[in-house]
Amino acid sequence: MQNQFEEELKSLQAKIDPATEQFETISIRPKKADIDLQLVALGWIV
């Protein structure tokens, strides 16, 4: 029973290995409604 558990554990660990996980890149564009301007400042040195 212990051997069966260890075999299933190894199988699951190999299946869910983060080093071999495939990622998909997606682009999310901001909407004008999602932009909030908090402060506008101008500095001037003479």
C-alpha cells in the first residue's frame, strides 16, 4: 500500500511540475474609464 502511494505521488508530482508548466501570454489593454489622474505637478529651476 505504501509503494502504491509513493508511485501515485511521484506521478502527480511529475504531472504538476512548475518548471515544465506552459504559460500563455495575453495582452490586456487599459480602458479610458480605468485611468484616474491624482496629481499634476510642474517643477521649474532657473
